[in-house]
Amino acid sequence: MQVLKTRLPDWIQDWLEVIIPGVQILLILLVAWLLQRMLRRIVRRASTHYQVPDELVVPMNGLIRWVVVASAALLVLERMGVSATVLWTAFTGFATVGAVAFFAAWSVLSNLFCALLIFTVRPFRIGDYIEVLDTAEKPGAKGRVVDINLLYTTLEDHGATAEHVAWLQIPNALVFQRVVRRFQGVPGPVVPPAVPAPAGVATAAPSAEASVAISPPPASPPTAPAP
């Protein structure tokens, strides 16, 4: 740099302290823009290959954009003369606030992370019939998967009728905390368990009409042949 200053005219040397940081800031912004485009292209190709829905791709692109913009902003402030101590203090302050917000919204973030696992691990897909059990012995929520978003997995209730359609919204985090039974086809109809009669109550006897057997008509006597 000293050699460059000695070979340049005097009027340019006065502007070097402005030109060099300006060029560095432009390079930082250019690299940040190229990096963001490259990462978004990688995310788009990965989402197309693994069939990740748009509900998950949009937040990922937003996270990438904010991380790149924040990193570029810190580098630009450093090139503008802001001390590293001030930057580190600001970074630790934002990190502390982010950690507090993270633990405050832990349930929501856990559902977001479990949604990512559902889309990548594929324990089930839209259209599958599943049953989320508390234990392997007790029945649970059963139905056809109709939607998977960032917070809930929606099932069409298998026990509902055509007149009364019901939907079951199960948090994504609950899917990884319970036993999930996956059916190959459509499961059989739900049969309500028989309720035993209380003790001391006799069951109704069948009616006489129901107990009478239908007997065939009597055969007619044979006729004598004509003389």
C-alpha cells in the first residue's frame, strides 16, 4: 500500500482513505448478493429433489437472506471504522435476546423442526392412513393425512360419517413422541365395542313371530287313476 501511494499523484492520495473502504464495501455487498443467490439456488434444487413443500422453502429462504444480510452489515460497519468491541457487544446482546426468544417459543420451534424431519425422513405422506397412538395397546387418532404444514399434521377423521366430516389437527412434535401406525391401504370401518348388559337385567326374549319357523306346505294326497 505504501508503494502504491508513492506512485500515485498527490490529489489521489488524499482520496485513498475514502476510495479503498468504499471499494471494500462494494465487494462485500457483491459477495453477499452472490452468496445469497447461490444458497437460494441450492435450496430450490434440494426442495425439488426431495419434494419439500413451499411452506418450508419460504422460511428457509428468509432465514438465509437474514443471515447473509446481517453478516454483510457487520462487515460493512467494520470497514466503516466501527470498533470490533462495539460489534461484539451488539452481537452478544442480539444473541442473548434470540436465546430468550428461542426458549420462550420452544413449542412452536419444535413443531417447525419436526415438520422439517417429516418432510425429509418421510414417516408418512399426504394420502396415507395413519393412527397416532398413546401406547401400542390403546387406540388413538386415526385418519387420512390431508395436509402437513409447519405446525400441524391434519387428518381426516376415519370414524366420521359423510354427513359429519371431522378433521384432526395433530402438532408435529407429537408425531415423534407417540407410536405411529401406518396402514398400507384403507383401514376397516370403526366398529363400536359391544356394551354388556348390566347385572340383573334380563335380555328381551325373541317374539313369537320371530320364533315360529316357516314350514313347507303339506303334500297333497295322490289321486286314484281313472277307470
